[in-house]
Amino acid sequence: MTRLKVLILSDGVPGHVHQARGLVHWLSKRYELVCSEQTVSLRARPAARVLLPYALKVRGIGTNVGKAFYRTRGLGDTPPDLIISAGGNTSFLNIALARKWSVPNVFLGSSRRLNSDDFAAHLTLEPTGEPHNIVMDLVPTGTDLSEQGRKGRMLRASLQLQAQQPLYSLIVGGDGSGFIYEEATWRHLGELVEGLSNRDDCRWLVTTSRRTGDAGEQLLRNELPQAVLADSVWWSNEPKKVMSSYLGAADVVFVTGDSMTMVNEAIASQKPTVVLAPDNAQPSERHRKALLRFQEAGYCNLHPLGSGVPSLPSNANKDDRAGDLVLSQLEKLIPSLQRFR
């Protein structure tokens, strides 16, 4: 069987790279493929973001964008079968290379004044109203459920937890996307953990993140009942990547709603998921609507902090319908993909 050669253009931003890799993970369930990844950086970024949308409207100029505005190493001249990228800084090169090599291209995210029709497929959480747009239920994350479950079982064993011990995960972000974490927010998180521990006799896996900050971590540590913590990671003090093992080990996942990446990873774990928000949160309309769509589709429950102890959700996502829907639409927009099945 001929393998699908996929090129990922990466801007080095973890959230963007994870989306592109996540789409490749979805593709790997349906096609035999070989994937390579190229890190690129945009020169003179403010000027480039203004000039490039106009330059790419002229087909002949567009093919020279890579040399003029991007730093690339080892890109090579062998064309792939498919180009994938996420993040606005990669979008211009994505288009230029697709034109140069005459291959289909896929882009995830806001198109920065470009048209969806500049891509063979443009994947977004909200419709653009253009023919090449595919609206996703969820952002792809690349979650390997089998590997995640294995890590979860190993963690439970290392913590000497019985299989029947209820174990909840709390994934904590911080200021950003219209979410502001005040002293009351950390108190409400502590009350949530304590209330659920008393009600459900559960233990907790708690991890903060880069955006939590040292001050926020100190306030949260003071509010949490330490006796119910099975394990914890305080990012400012000792960063450690435990998301996969925490999600794999948990029976229920609680995640703050400031990070769309964290929310999507929690949902992708296919565990019952509760998305938490401070009562003063003012996310953008786009962010707010995305969270509401996730709830309406049954992927998670939304819970405002300070409003008591929530009932456990029954919204574990037991199928891969989000990925299947995207792949089916991709094949309609890029019929050549079907020969790699």
C-alpha cells in the first residue's frame, strides 16, 4: 500500500503543534502514513502579517513567500502528499508550499485575513461560511487512549491505590482568555475539592500549569485539604508533565476553562469531564460559544465555581465521532486521500 506522506509545519507553540499532531493521529486511524515535521519561524512578524495576505492574492508572488519571510531548515524540495499546520504564523507558508508543490493543504485555526479557499480544507470550531471550511466538534489532540490508560494504571499502582478507590483529577490553569483568578477563585476550588471528597470519599490528582503562577499556586495549596491529595504537581516549583497519566488514572476530570487545549485534552480522555469557571470570567464570545457547544454536544458539563458541589456528569464520550466526522469531510474536499486507505 502507498503511504500518505504528511508534512507538519510547526511554529513551536505547543497548543498549535498538538492540534496538527492530533489531526495526524486521526488520519493514522484511517490511512497508512509517514509524517515529518518542520519547525519554521516568521521573519519581521508584524510587517509580515500585514503584507503576506496581500502577497498571497497574487499567485506568482505567493510561491516565493517561504524564502522572503520564513526561516526554515531542512525543508527540502521533495513534495509531500499533504501539508498540515495550525497557528496563524504558519498559514502563509502553508499556502505558498501548497501552490509550489501543487499538493492539498489543511489548516487549523483562525486564517488571519486569508480565505478558507486558500486551503484544501480549513478546520475551525466556528463556521466561516466558506466552501472549504470544516467545522470541528472538538480540536484534535492526538490522545492515545490505550497508552493513556496504561500510564494511569501505572500511576495508581505506584500510589498504592485500590482499583475501587474513586480518583478525581483537577487540572488548573490561570489568568487568560478572559478568566481572572482572584483569591476567592482559589478558595472556591478548595471548597469544591473538599466538598466532593466528603461526599464521594475520593482522592485527588492535582496539577497546575505554566499560567497558574507561583502566587496562585500558594493560594491554592493553602485552600486544598492535603489529606485527600493522592498526588500533585506544582508547576512553578517543580514542573512535570503528568497530564496523560492523571487523565488515564482518573474516574472524573475537573478542568478550568481558560485553556481550550486543556479542555480538549480532558474531553479526549473520554472520562466524565467538568469544566470550571470563576464567577467573574468574561471569555471572548468565540471561547464562550465553544464551551457551550461542548456541553450541548454532551462532551462535558460546565460548572461555575462558588455554586456548590456539582453532581457527577454522565457525559463520558465513548466514541470517536469528532474525528470520524472530520475525516469524512476531508475526503469530500480532498478525494485523493481515499487512495491511501
